[in-house]
Amino acid sequence: MPCAVGTYRHPSTGECTACAAGSINPNQEAACVECAAGKYPKGDKSACIDCPAGKHAGSPGTQEGACDGWLANTDPTTGHG
């Protein structure tokens, strides 16, 4: 039986284990994958989604909601340049 979305089957224990922060596993594969820079996982770890306009995730594997800082030349009140 496959593990739930956002988890993977641990190779040593055979147990379904939650993906690490900043990772997803939408297709119940054998391993989770990190979200790319500029994205973070949805709450259920089913997909990576873009950071809000004007915010960024500077490195892969950013945790949910952890997009931070405003990009250069971006108005923090509107999220637009």
C-alpha cells in the first residue's frame, strides 16, 4: 500500500515518514523532493507553489510560508516593483 501524499516509505523501517520541511512527495514516490528556490510546499506537501509577489525563497527547500524579504525595487506595501 502506498504512503500518503507528503510522506515516503522509509527504506530501513518500511514506515511511512513525513517529508522533511521544504520537500514534497505528490506521487508517493520512494523519496521526497525539495521545492526549488522561489517556491515552498503547500500545507499538505502535495505541490510546490510560488512565493507571494515580491517575496522570495533564496534557496531550495524553503519551509511552508517561509518566503522572506522583499526583492530589490519592490514596494513592500503592494508587492510590485
